[in-house]
Amino acid sequence: MNLVADRAEMHQNIGIQRDNWNHLLLTSINGMTVTAATMAALAAVSGEGNSLLALKLSSTILYVAATGVLLVMNKIQPSQLAEEQRNASRLFKQLHEQIKSAITLRKPTSNDVKDAMERVLAIDRAYPLPLLGAMLDKFPKAVEPAVWWPKEMRNQKEISGGGSEGRSNGWSEELEEEMREVVGVMKRKDGAEYLRLSKLVLKVNKVLAVTGPWLTGLAAVGSALAGTPWIGSWAVVMGVVFGALATVVNTIEHGGQVGMIFEMYRSSAGFFMLMEENIQSTLEEREAEERENGEAFETEVALKLGRSLSELKNLASISSSSSSNSEPKEEFASKLF
């Protein structure tokens, strides 16, 4: 429990630090870009000689420096790093409270210690602390929900028995059916929607991450060619316009914290996956007496989904009716084809 509390504080501090990185790097890059664009514009009216050379050289160096820093910033995505650490801090705090409750309410066993250790390691894998070496891929080829619970736990749920012959401990056939319908809704709508949004935000972030360095690089070329007779004033236009566009793109990507938004959607999809597995594992307990109290479990599910009990029942009934209405259509289609 003490170790988990220490991890929570550590992740919280690193999250604050990485959020500061995001603001500091964005301010520095935009400052260099705006200054370089201003120098490129001044080079157009400075005539020839040492003043032109000094302005174009300073502008080019600033653009090159901004491009290099921007490449690193787009690679590590500080806003997404900060969100990862905030998620880890929140999960460790939850785990700390669960361990504290277990110690208070009953005498822990060796299995409790093993389970807590597996949860700690699972969170560490999902949200690693080191910046280099163990950093999560910020632009994955396949977008999947974040998973911060042990894989062994999921495997146990998959192989556990099914059905509950007796009904007690607050459970009934209607409540079990309601929970199954809720799982179906989360799979078809909530989880799928957050995954779709994750993929969309990731595509936008990829475009912005590539566009920003390209714009500052082209602006550096334009600035270096300022005053060249064969290209005329177009070089200055490149240096100023591309620099201004780079500032806009960088502000949208890092000021808008697109990486953080991607991580939020990915974590939300993981939350619904965890909810599905928790409900399914509870329903697969053979004896109702071994389950958590049915009414308390229903209330907990409703609150986690941000709904009242009546709204949860309505959601399950609507899902059940829509599923039954779709069955005749599927039957008709199968006969037709």
C-alpha cells in the first residue's frame, strides 16, 4: 500500500512536469518561428550587404532550430505523456484505496498480495515512467483500448464457468438479462464510438505532426534564399508565409493538446472494455451467493456509466427491443439470399 501511494505521487509529479514541457516547448518554438519570420520580412527591405546577410542568416538558423525542436516534440507528444501520467496517478490512487479497504475490512491473504502486485505491474506496463526506452508509441499502426489490468485476470474470466441456477443475494433473471443487455450496448456503441474517435484524432495528429516541421523547413529554405536575384521576392514570401502557417499548425497540435485528446479517447475505450469484463465475470459465477450483491452491483454499474437506475433499465430495455426487432430482418435476409 505504501509503494502504491509512492507511485501515485510520482506519476502525479511527472505529469505536472510533462505538462510544463508542453507549454514551454510550444512557447519556445512559436517564439523562434515568429522571430524568424519577422527577420525574413525585414530582410526584404534591408537592401544588400551585411544587414541582409545577418538577417537571413539569423532567420535561417532560428527556423532550423525550431524544426529540430519541433521534430523532438512531435515525437514524444508532451501533452499525451502528461495525460498518461494523470491516468496512472488516478489508477494508483484507486488501487491504494482498495488495498486500504481490504486491510481494514478483513485479514489479507497471500493471494491478495499477489493480486495487488499484478495490478501494480499492469499499470506500470500501461503507463511507463521512463521517458526513453519504455515510452508508449504515440502513433501506433493499430489503435486499441488502453489496458491497465492484469492479462491473467482476463484469462481467468474467459475460462470461468457460466450460468447461475439459483437466484439470491439480490440477483434475479431479469437483473442478469439487464446486465447482459448493458454489456451489448457498451460493445456496440460506447466502446466502438471511442475507438472510432481515437482513430480519427490519431490521423489528425499525424497530419499536424508532419506538416509543422515541413513548414518550418520550407521557411528556412526561403529565408536562406532571400536576396537571391533569380528567385526574387518569392523567397521572402516563403520565409514569412510558411513561418506563420507553422505557428498556426503547432498551436493547434500542441496548444490544443491533440495527443492528450487521443489518449483520453483510448482510455475511455479501455474503461468500457474493463466494465464489460467485470460484468461478464460476475455473471459467470455459478453461485449467486459468491457474487457481489445484485442491487449494489447494479447501482455501481449505473454510477460508473453516469446514469441513474431507471436510465440503466431503460437503456437495457431499448437495447433488448432493438435486438428483437433486428432478428426478423436477419431471418428474412438469410432466407432471401
